[in-house]
Amino acid sequence: MGSTTSPSDKIILVTGINGYIASHIGLILLQKGYIVRGTSRSESAHAHLISGAFKSFADRYQHAVVPDITAPGAFDDAVRSVHAIIHTASPVDFTLTSVEAFIRPAVDGTLSILNSALVHAGPQLASVVVTSSVAAVVDKWRQPPTHAYSEADWNTSGESVARETFTAPVAYGASKAAAERALWDFVATHEPAQRWSVSAVNPGVVTGPPVSFPENPEKLNETLAPIWRVYSGSQEMPPQIGGASYIDVRDVADMHIWCVEHPDQANGQRYLMTNGKAPPQAAADFLREKFPDRDIVEGTPGLGYRKDDYWFVEGEPSLVANKAYKALGVERFIRYDKSILDTVEAFERRWPGYAKNLKR
Ligand code: NDP
């Protein structure tokens, strides 16, 4: 198995490059000296990135438009000559209305890129990293309510639950579990032929400052939109996403890149990426205290989380990222209050004065 420890001249393919997490990964890779090849469904993402987040690195950024990631051979050209692949593209859109709308792109997109890699990437390919989720791990229907989840756990109930009674978050979780299953099944089937390391990163609910901004805050991704709504004065507390385990986007990006740079250690591994529990109530409480001049929803202060350290709550499920802490050599990741402060400061820099909830 090859190694990708020296960035120069190495091409890293990142799918869904204009997404919240992927654009962070892409920027860090470019800052480290790699050549980044990003994919998106439309050409417009290319101009958006090289005039924005990747502006200083236009000479080392390549873009490939892949209109339909589920089509066989969709990534045949994009994978050529790459040293690593980070596959993040998958539907994260809670307005979708069917299980298939989540599962097909998640599963077929994963299989499509793996098959392209197998045949067309070339012998220099050293690692493939897939962005999974805690939603592929947590199975609240089958596990006891105090279960301490680890990388050994799987969400095996979500798909049948979503098919019986559709809700977008449950269907999303089912799609992440099905896609990651497809990944490991592929590895088992093709092990002798596939000479590269394969890893999965399983983040909780991701917050932290974006690097690639949509045209307005209403178009923020599913996990930053609730922070914007709280910060900008919505009087409705956003619903909690899943079990509200949290993680900062910068730590998530670092974990993906660590897997790329440590193919021997990361091979065959999945890594929970969480740092405790923080529902939207925690964001509201923190932002109300930090910005007393803003009108910020009150809800039930302190409800559902540990205000002193944002750790998991006793008597509830926990998902401690021991493996990831050890891999990255840290005791804890970025705390929730810092993640939220950095997020809203980034909003304010990008859209100054757009949040109109200053008290008179
Ligand atoms: P974004 O919505 O910002 O990005 C999602 C990306 O996936 C977009 O770049 C989009 O590409 C692509 N995509 C979405 N639907 C499709 C589709 N049907 N076909 C092809 N590409 C598609 O989300 P995030 O950055 O938050 O998520 C990125 C990854 O991280 C996903 O795999 C998600 O499941 C995972 N994840 C996210 C968490 C979070 O809290 N945000 C937590 C755990 C996992 P395009 O530019 O072409 O539209």
C-alpha cells in the first residue's frame, strides 16, 4: 500500500467539493500543498470556488463536473492519476420526500466511485476515505436508551422504519448506513484487486465557520441553517438533529486528511467524530449570553445538555470518539461554544448587518 505523506505533486480527488465539509477539506489540502481535484454536479461551483474559498490556489485546483454520480462510469475520468479519493457527495437535504431520493445517490454514488477507482485510477492510488455519519452507527430502535456507541455499532433499523413511516432525518440516516455498508461490502469483495486503504469518517452534527458561502444565509446547509436561525432571531427553537452529538468542521476535515496521510493505520477503519452533546438550546443559551444586545430565542435554558462542558448526558446514549482522539493525538476536539462563536463571527463577516435582531 502506498503512502501519501508528501503533498507536492499529489492529486487528491474530493467529491461534492462545494459542500460545507468538502470545501474545508479542499482548502486545508490546498494549504498543505496538494493538488485538489473537486467534483460537483454543476459547472457554477468551479467559478464560485476559484473566485472565493480557493482564490489563492487557482493554479493547484482542478474541477470535474459529474452531473449524475449514480451513473456507472460517472467518475472514470475524475479518478485518473489521483493519489487519494475523499468521497463526501451525498444528499443532505431534509426537504427530500422519499427514501429512494436519499438512498440511491448515497449507495450508487459510493459504488460508482469505487468501481471507477478500481479500473481507472492507476497504481498510485493509496487511499479512499468516505464521509459516513453517526447516523450510520446509532440505532435508537434496537439499542437501550443508555447505550455507549462505538465503531462496532450499526444502524440496522433506520431503513425499515423510514420505509414504513417516512421522515427525512430517518431516511437520511438509513442512506448513510446503506452507503457505508456498500463500502465495506465492496472492500470484502474486491480486496485482492483493490490495493488502496479504505476508511470511513462518522461525524455527529457538524458546526463551525464555513469557507465556501452560499449566496445568502437562507441557503446554508442543514446543520448551519439552525445556527443562523437562532443567531438571527427566529423565535422558534430549531428541532434537534438526531441525538445532537456535535463536532466542529475543522476537526472533521483534519480526520479525513489524517486518513489520507496514514493509509496503513486507517485501512479498514471507521472513526466516530463527536465531541459531546449540544442541541440547538445550547447554541441559543450561549448566543444569548454572548450577545445580550440581540433578541435570541429563550426556549428552556439548560435543557437537554451539560452547560459546563457539553459532554454526553448521563442516562442518555453516548458516542465517544476515543479512536479519533487517539489518531489525531488530542484529548478533546473544538468545544461547542468556540465552534458556535466562530460560526456566527464568520456569518457576520460575510453578511454584515443581515441579522436584524438587535434590541432597540
Ligand atoms: P452539503 O449539503 O453542504 O454538501 C453536500 C454535497 O453533496 C454537495 O456538495 C452536493 O454537491 C453533494 N450532493 C448532494 N446531493 C447529491 C446528489 N443527489 N448527487 C450528487 N451529489 C450530491 O452537506 P455537508 O457538507 O454537511 O455534508 C457532506 C457529507 O458529510 C455528506 O456525505 C453528509 O452525509 C456527511 N455528514 C454531514 C454531517 C453534518 O452535520 N453536516 C454529519 C455527518 C455526515 P453539488 O455541489 O453537486 O450540489
